[in-house]
Amino acid sequence: MSKSLKIIVAILCIGIVSAFSFWQYVNKPSKDFSNEKVDLLVTVSDILKRLDNDTSTVSQIMNKLMAVDGSIKKISKDAEYITIELGDSSTTSSIICQVDARHTHEFTNVKENDRIVIKGKVTACTFDEDFGLGNTIQMNFCSPYKK
């Protein structure tokens, strides 16, 4: 085998291994938090009051696995995803929960005004002091909370 053919074969092998490794990294599944222990168990009204009164609450809950007990304010469903908004209809503040795709079947029978306990990873908090739209806590990877 000539030297240039060996180099081409080696480069080709390295390219194939690199492409396969990259594909595995990009397509790795996200972590399922449904069996993880929660860091914090709260009610919707309590956590939203804490957020209204003390913005340092954000640093205490950010990236934590939180279980929230409250009433469903709104449900948005499409072919793949379910988003559940928890809160009181008398306030504009809410907690928005993006349900983990692995657990959508567990939320097919829930409806607005149902009381549920849902857990998820807190990924964002937004404050609205100017327009009166309320504060929002965003949770992802949500699943039903099971004690």
C-alpha cells in the first residue's frame, strides 16, 4: 500500500470516528428528573409572594428541582408538548411548566382549575414592574410529583 493511500485511509477513519462521536453527543437524551429528590416543595401562592417581596428568592430557586402545589390556570397542548400554567386567576403572576415529553401521557386528563403538584427544574424568572403583567417562574423537564 502506498504512503498516500495509508494517509487517506487514516484521515477517513479519523473523520468517521469524529462524526460518530459528534452525532452521539448531539443526540444524547436529556436527564429525566422524575425520580430525583426535590430541593424545594412549595405552594404557588407562597413562592410567588416570596418572589414579589424579595427578588433574592431567584438565586435561591434558580436551577433547583422544585415541586409546586397549585391550581391550573391554563393548559396549552399541541401534538408533542404540554405547557401548564399554575396560578390564581386573580393575579397575573404565574408559574409556567413545560412538561417533559416522556411524561405528557400523565397529563392528558388534567384540566383548568384542577389542583396538581408538579415538579421541574427552575430555568428562568422574569419580573414585570412596569406593565403589570406579573412575575413569572419558568420550569422545564416537568413531571408529576410523587412522594
